[in-house]
Amino acid sequence: MNIPNLITIARILLVPVTIWLLISGEYPLAFGVFIMAGLSDAADGWLARVTNTQSELGSYLDPLADKTLLVSTYAALGALHLVVPWLVIIVISRDVLIIGALLLSRFMDRPFPINPLPISKANTLLQIIYIGLVLASLSFGMPPAMILEGVAFLVAGFTLASGAAYLKAWIAHMNAAKV
């Protein structure tokens, strides 16, 4: 176990704390914990590269931590009617479809190597920024609703584009793997 992996595990452990704070209406605290989790996402990857401690475990833990944090937060904010339902559906559906495709390819003995695409990295960053903005709005009244709405549409576009890119790569992989 190395320090970047411990940071990633800490991010996973911050998920239930973040959700509890949201449900409890403690938005400023939820904002702070979410920002810590978001910053740890950048820190663990940077530290792993700088210290040459990238690991196979880390390559699985990092996306698991990202998805756990984002899906849980979007679901909680959607259930609390603090994020528009259509965006919650798009974000969660994309991840469910990707996980389903990965499981299906493994079940069919054609494992799909999931490598983060540039569009996917941008998508994750935008999803994190959007939730940060929503929590900032709930906590401090900033930014205005018009900015939140614009960023929501941006997140939706990137989420759909990222999902389509993964689907295209997965279909090509599954077709190439036919015997």
C-alpha cells in the first residue's frame, strides 16, 4: 500500500460523510468535504506520477473513488431536488452503461481494457466542478442560477460525448474479439 492509494481510499471514505452532510442540510460542510475529495483526486494521481508509485491497485481504485463520489453526490442532490433530474439521469446512466459493458465483456471472456479517454477526464472534471458550484450556491448563494444552468448543459454534453466514445470503443473491441 502506498500513499497515493491511501489518499484514494480516504476519498472513498469521504463519500458517506459527504452524503450525510447533504442529507442533513449542512451544505457548507458538505462543500468543504467535497472540495477536499476533489482535490485529493488530483493529488493522488500527481503524487503517484512524481514518486513513481503508480500501481495496478491504484488504476482500479482511482476511477472507483471518482465514480463513487460523483454518482452518490449526483443521486443525493437529485433526490433532494437540488439538481435537475435529467442531469442526474444522464450522469448515472452513463456510468451504469459503462459498468454493464465492462461486466458483459468480462462475462463473455473478452475483457475490455478501460483506459481513461481525454473526453472522459474532461467530463469527470466538469462533473466535479458542477457539483462544487451547486454546493457553493447552496452554501454561499454564489454562483447565480444562470451559470449553474449553463454548466449543467455543458456537463450533459460532455457526459453524453464521453459515453458515446466509450460505447464506440467497446463495440469496436467486441467486434474485433469475435472468433
